[in-house]
Amino acid sequence: MARPRSFDTEDALEKAMHVFWTHGYEGASLPDLLDGMGLTRGSLYKAFTDKKTLFLKVLERYEGQAVKAGVAMLSDPAVPNGSERIMSLFQGSYQRVVNGDMRGCLLCTAAAGPSTYDDEIARAVSRGLGELRDGIYTALGASPKHATLSTAERAALADMIIAQYVGLRTMARARIDHETLHNIVRSVGVMLG
Amino acid sequence: MARPRSFDTEDALEKAMHVFWTHGYEGASLPDLLDGMGLTRGSLYKAFTDKKTLFLKVLERYEGQAVKAGVAMLSDPAVPNGSERIMSLFQGSYQRVVNGDMRGCLLCTAAAGPSTYDDEIARAVSRGLGELRDGIYTALGASPKHATLSTAERAALADMIIAQYVGLRTMARARIDHETLHNIVRSVGVMLG
DNA sequence: TCCGTTATGGACTGATTGGTTCCTAACTCT
DNA sequence: AGAGTTAGGAACCAATCAGTCCATAACGGA
């Protein structure tokens, strides 16, 4: 019994995600978002409260999409060796750069940016990276070479691999040369055996 | 034959560095810088041209200070084993967090931020990280465990370790819990043997 | 068809952004 | 001491920021 939305909320959120992904939280202006989402101010504020709330929703979406896809990769039963699954994650990140996508990882960019002064964003970043870390932990459990590790050692190793991941993707965003990025992926491969 | 500066340029640059370090490039407003440096607009613009030029000078200073100190650590002849030198770098980064310094690494923050759209900043970031990478490469040369590596393999390993470093410091800035950060350092230690 | 309700879009707000202008102060050199 | 030159500081600038307001449009239910 009222006027319905003329746009699809999920679709708008998807578009907002790409704007934030490209420009970062602070770098994305309201006009940038309005343009990218195809909305006017009234609609955006009615549907998403304000810029920060929109960003938190976008982070949630990223978690349910990009992070979830990564975790799925890391627990893919079709690849029996967990180390190979982890390598797929890194190779995928590198491939994105080769394909011209220099935006890096939205979570990693947020980690260096607004999560410094905003608790809610910090928590969201932490949560997303934590999921990825848990996925890596699981994958390590399916890696013959790491089967003998204690759970504590394996958890610590997963934390280290997440740091490598954050580093790789942050460096990709900084447009570090492809050779260096490739070396990172290659060495992770060597390390995992 | 003219009125001399009433402030010390190096001192002002040092103060500007801390403002940028805390707030990031985009997050540091002109009033923030003016306050932190103890200058008025006229003086700042006369001495440093504009915000971006000031930031580039700050990055240079950071390179000549923080990065140089890291490289010195990595080539410290008093520590014969290069792997131990690398560990000092990571332990130092962790210790900073324990001591309450959550600012991370200025270069790493700049990597995720303005280097995305500004070539000069991207080059400066790249240069600074490159120096650190070269330092790590040198240290690996003084590590018995890595003595047998080919130069290409050693270079690739150095690239990987730099990625770990960027990841660690970025995650520190995002206020990831100490235990995770400690695990990263610990696992780097295990990896280096 | 008309009423109630919500969405839309653009005009508007006040604060803040980085940067400029210009008058005056302070110094050195002759 | 006076001339020449640069630093300092505050007023000022246009542009932009995120966010609000409100008249109107568009719908569902009765």
C-alpha cells in the first residue's frame, strides 16, 4: 500500500561495491556513488541510511561473495591436496592483476583505511579476513605436507598465509610490477611444497 | 638578505610525517597538518608548495629514516645469520603494536591509498618497498639455510617476505588481534628456519 | 476512484576541503 | 639607517563534502 522502489536493492549494492572497490571508502564521493548506482540522493539515503551504513552493507556483500568464493575454493573437495587449493587463491589474485584489475581486495584496502578509526568497519574487516584464515586452516588440514603440524602450528601458519595474501593484494593495488607479484605467488608455492 | 624562516624545515617535516602516518594521506586535512607542524598556511605553502609535494617529501624522509633503519638491521654484520636479521624486522614491527603504536607502516598505508591514482606516490612507495626487499635479499645471502638457493630463487623469496611484511603491518593498522599478529611473526620464524 | 503511504529527485544546507592573496613583520646587506 | 627581499599570518576563495527537506509522483488497498 505504498509506492514501491524503482530499483533493485541488491543490484544497487552490487554497483556500490564496485565504486568503493575502485575508489576506497574515503575516496568514493557521494556523487561517485550516485552515478555508479544510478540513484538520486533521496533514494540512496532512504534505502541505505548514510555512506558508512552503505559501506558496511557493501562489506557484508563482499564477504558473502568474494570471501565466500575464496573459502569455497579453499575447501573444494575436487582438489584433494589443500596446498593446491591455497595456491589457487594466490594464482587467482595474480591473474586478476594480469587481466588488468588493479583494485586489489576491498577488505585489504579498508584495513589500511577507515578501519583505523572506525570500530564497526574494523570488525567487518577482521571478520572477513578471519573467514579466509579459517578457510586456509582447513585447507592446510588437507595438505599431506602439513598433516603432522599441531593445531596451534597450523593455525599460526594460516595466519601467516593470510598476511601474505593481504600483502600481495595491497601491493597489487599499489601497482607493483607484475614480476614481483609473480615471484610472491611462486615463492608461496615453493613454501607450501 | 631576507627574512629567515622562523621554523626548522626538517623539524616541520618530521612533524608532518607523524600526522600523515596517523591519518593517512587523504585523511590528513590541512588544519591537521598546520596544527601538527605548528605553522600557518602561508608558511606551509611557501616552504612545501602543496599537500602532495609535502607528502612526497615526507615519504622521502620516511625512506631515509624508517626504511633505512630497517635496511641497516637487515645488513647488520653483528648478527651473522641473515635469517635472524629478518626476524628482527618482524619482531620489531610486532613490538611496535604491543607498545601501542597501531599506525602500521606509512608506505603500506600509502600503497593501499593514494598510490592507486597517483603515479609519483606509487613510484615512491615502490622505491621504498624495493629498498626493503633488497635488504631482505642481502640478508638471505647471509643465511646458511638459504645459501644454496639460486639468485632468482632468493630474489623471489625476498619478494614473498616483503609481501608478508606489508600484510603484517597493514593488519596491525586494522587492529587485528595481537595473537594473530604474533602468530604471523612466529610462523615467519619457523619458515626461515 | 480516491485515500494513505512511501519513493523520488532536486534544491538547499552548513561545514570543510585545498589553495590564494596580500599586507605586514623581520631579517641581511650595503 | 635604509633598501631589498622573503617569511608570516589571517582573511578570503571557489569547490566539494555528506546529509536534509519537501513538493510531487507512483503505487496498493478499499
